[in-house]
Amino acid sequence: MRELVILSGKGGTGKTSLTAAFASMAANKVVCDADVDAADLHLLAQPQVRMITDFMGGGIARIREESCSQCGTCRDLCRFAAIDEQLVINPLHCEGCGVCVDLCPEGAIDFPIQKCGEWFISDSKYGPMVHARLGIAEENSGKLVSLVRKEARNLAEEQGCDLLITDGPPGIGCPVIAAISGATALVIVVEPTVSGLHDMIRVAELASHFKIPGMICINKFDLNLELSAAITEVAAKRNMEVLGMVPFDPIFVHAMVKGENIFEYGEDNKDSATLEAVRAIWEKIEGASVLNNMGVLDMKAVIR
């Protein structure tokens, strides 16, 4: 099973638009939206949900009054000030760490698991799709990302698909680590800005830690040719192939407004430079040795 994860150092780089474009061209694949905190691939994929499952994440402490001796140990131990002087737990302040549950001398505190969101298996324009929705202000997004990827892999095996295309979360935090662990290869989408270059380097360093091969796609490259050149130079030093450069084009916004990928929206203008650039990038991805299990163990193919 091959898994391509599309990442970016921050939100708004065009990662999801490019993921939808790639998914529309790929064959024999399952699509996975691992950006559970702000999922939006469904806006372009327009999935028809076949199965909904509750995601049970963390617990919220609950004191059983009939068993409580009013000793106040739980209040003294709670570093989040979630327990007041009357030993009443404020569920909005409780972080679910479980310290009070483990150390209550009377064993009077329960820790029921809470529903934190939902995950879905759907049929989409691009084929089978696994995606999720994390509840507002809920925790455990990394755990949900891992679950979504696991179910996407299971679905791919059931349907005989040999490729997962995963729209990963932005940044370098816990959800990103959960999204890239065990992946075959990464595509890092970067904009030609100072912060974009900085964010790209952070993602590259994270991928290097997990020894996952990475490739670069520069979006809106013509907004700053100097920085695009700098990104290319940094990528070369880190053994990352620059797959291509996509020009700034309002077609991405217009397509998103209509709930379409750029190829659907631009089908009457198939010769546009933007469509051709994205098509060429996907052809390079398909032919990349790191995605076809050739050279993955070659340290020269791994980001430095």
C-alpha cells in the first residue's frame, strides 16, 4: 500500500485544492482527509456518506457525591483549577488528564469517555473517501487522524486499491505527526514568502526525523520569483525534488466557490498554463521512485 500525504507549513497554501486535483487524476485510490480540525476536502469531493461512526476521545472527570469524603485532594491536585471550593467540576476547565481519578483516596471520581466527533466512509467524485469532523474545541485530533488513516487503509485493502491520497493538516504539531507516520512519501506545498520558506523547512525537518521522502510543489510561484528560487535552492540542499511551480491563478478560488476541482472548472480551457502545470506535477508524482517503493530505503532519497 502506497500513501501520498500532501502537507503545508500553514493553512491557505492551496494544499486541499491541489489534493482534489491530484485525486481527480489518480486511479485505483482511496482519498483520505486527515485535516480533522478544519476539514474542507469534502467541499470539493462532495462525498455521499455511507457510514457514520462516533469518535470517542478523552474523558471528563465526574465526582460521585455519595462516595466523596470531601477531603479536597482532587481540588489540590488539579493544575487546571477545574474543581472549585465546593468540589464541583467545571467541564469547560477539565482537561481530562485523569490525575484526580487516579489519586482520589476514596476512588470517588468517574472518568466516562466523551464523544469528540465523528468519522465517515463515503463515496465521492474521486472514489472511496474517509474523512472526519472533530467537535468544536475538542482535543485528541492526533488520535482521530490516526484512526481516519487506519480506516482509509482498511478500505483500500477491501476494495483492492493500491494508493492512498491523504490531505494532511498544516503545521508540524501532533496531527501532522499522526498524518505522516508510516507514509510512503510527502508533497509539501509552499508559497514564495519568507514565512512560507520558514514553514517549509520546519515540515522538512519533521519529515527528516521520521525518515520520510519529501517533494516540493511551489504554489503561486510568480508572486515572488526570488523567493521561489530560494525555495528551490533549499530543497536541493535537502535532497527534495521540486515537482513543479504553479502560477498564481484565480481559477482556484472560482473552482472552490463552485465546489469543483480546477480541472472540472477549467474543462473548457484545458490548455491553460495552470492546468498544465498541475497535470505535469501529478505525472512526476506518479513516476517518482519514492512513491513506487523504489529507493525508499536509500538515504539519499530521504530529506536531510
